[in-house]
Amino acid sequence: MVKKIGNRLSIGQVKADLMLDAVIETIIETVASGEKVKILDFGIFEPVKKAPRLGRNPKTLVECMISARTVPVFKAGKRFKETVNT
């Protein structure tokens, strides 16, 4: 991916790698702080709160409580979905 970005923007791979790392880190930090990240034509990264629930170990079938947590979720945008589906 870094190579493709570097070629598309006519910059070196080192700069492309720094740019990609900055974008990824910014998305992670923003979602971790509880905010959504919307990228036009690409999709939305957002934190989703999961309630505590009863789970089961598939090996032993022993039930246990799974604690509440927040997980990152990505929802693909319309253009992304359409392009992948062609």
C-alpha cells in the first residue's frame, strides 16, 4: 500500500509511509477517544459499546460473564461498497 501511495502521489516510500502512519494513528486516537471518523466515499470508523453478556467456552461449555467493552467498528461507504461489488 505504501508503494502504491508513493507512486500515485509521486513521493518516496518513506514519505508515503509517514503519511499512512499518521492517518492510521489519527483514526485510532480519535475512535479511542469516543468520536467517529468519517472519510467521504470510504466509510466510517466508530466506537460501539457492547453490553455485558453471558458467554460460553466452546471447548468446555462452561458459562462465564463477558464484561462490557467498547469495540471499533468500520462501516463501508456507498462508493467503497459499489466499487468492491463490481
